[in-house]
Amino acid sequence: MKFTTRELILFLAVLMVPILSYFIVFKPQSEKIEQAKTEIQHRKERLNTLRIETARNEDLRSANTEISGRIAEMESLLPSGKEIDLIVRQVSALAVESGLTPPTLKSEKPVAAARFREQPLKMSTSGSFEGFYEFLLALERLPRLTRVVDLLLKDSTDEGVEVEAEFTLSIYFQNDEGSPS
């Protein structure tokens, strides 16, 4: 069997069709498919990241709701400026009930503290140590926000009196309008 030039050209043309098809059609299409798979994988990763962040946003939203509730609870413990005198009378009554001498009080200028105000009161009283301890426990149980600072507790030189206490009692309050300062 003899191949003529025409048959040889036809054979080479038939042989070249799949080779050219690979380089012209299949290889570029395969590259596009790989690129699409890579992009799909990247988008899936981003979607998972977004799902995690969205779940975290829900956690943050619930935490913010909880914190807002706690803030409202703390604000309910803050008296208005008009109620400061009532709290001072309560503190004085607590001291007397605990067996201490009626405290001497010296009011200082209110101080701005965060969104609210702080009314410092210089107090001094004397009595038994147990009575002073009972007074501090009763003060802690008050339904209002108070803080004892600069506590100076010393032995008394008077007969029948064990300790003399000087401290600053800070009472937190809202403005008279009830809005933060």
C-alpha cells in the first residue's frame, strides 16, 4: 500500500484536528474551569467567614441587650439630686442603729463621674468596732450606689469608745431631671 501525497496530507490533517482542538478548545476551557473552581472555593471560604461573623454579631447583639439591661438596672439605683438628703438621713440613722454616735457630715461639691454625678460627704463617727462593722454592712445593703473612700479608723482616747472613724462617703446620683450630666 502506497501513500500518495494527497493521502499523506489528509492523514496529517486528520491527525492535527485533535491536537489543534486540545490547544485551541480544550486547554483554554480547562483553564477557565480551574479558575472557576478556585473562585468558587474562595467564595465558599468567604461565605463561611461571613457566617461565623454573622453568628458572632448575634452573640454581640444579645450581649449588648444584656449590658443595656444591666445599665438600666444600675440607673434605677441612682437617686435624683433631690433624693440625696433622704439617703443622708438613712446613713445617719444606720449609724445610730449600729450603736455609733450620730455622724458629723460635711458635704463637698458634687463631682462629675462618667454619665452621672458623685456627691462626696466627709463623715466622722465613733463607737465600738462591732458597731462600726455593722454600720458598714448595713451601708452595703442600701439599695443605692455608694462608695466609702479615705477611711481612717483609729483607737479612741475617750472612755467607753473603742474607735473613731473618719471617711468619705460618695453617693452617686442623676441630675434632678433624671438625665445624665
